[in-house]
Amino acid sequence: MQNEMNNDINNNETAIFEIIVHSGNARGLAYEALTAAEEYNFDQAAELMKQAQEELRLAHHTQTELIQAELNGTPADKTLLMIHAQDHLMTSMSEQKLIEHMIRILQKLKAETSK
């Protein structure tokens, strides 16, 4: 019984760190995409945003697994680390949307100045 409890704790910690790592990767890639867009390298920006989206998908998948486990009667402990992971994910998602919008603005600016 104690071994099962330790496995659940370790699995939750692994899941939490997966959310943090993938969210952080997504955020970093999105900012790299913004930098590429500032240099009007929109192809590179698009590729970086695609990679960022995949990282967010992985983080969100792990979050969904934790939610499903809770719905099935195996709730994760609400720890500061879990809250930190959730904060990372939500911030990354929000910043990605903002950066997508900023890239579109840069594309319009480039089109206007190229006329």
C-alpha cells in the first residue's frame, strides 16, 4: 500500500514537471518566433509557433490526464508545485495567443511598408 502511494506521488510529480517543462518550452519558442517576426522572418516565426503549439499540446495533454484521474477518484494533491505548473501553463497559453496577434500585426506592418 505504501509503495502504491509513493508511485502516485512520483507520478503526480512527474506529471507536474512535464507541465512545467512543456509550458516553458512553448513560451520560449513563442518568444523566439516573435523575435523572428521582428526581423520579418515570418517563415521561421511560423515554424517556431508550430513547435510552441506542440509543446502546449503536450502540457495540456498531461493536465487533462490529471483532471481525468481526479474525475475517476484519484485526485492529485493540491501543492504549491501543482499551482506553479498550472500558472506556467495558463501564462504560456495566454502569451502564445498574444504573440500570435503581435506577429499578425508585424505582417501587416511589413505589407504596408512594402507598398
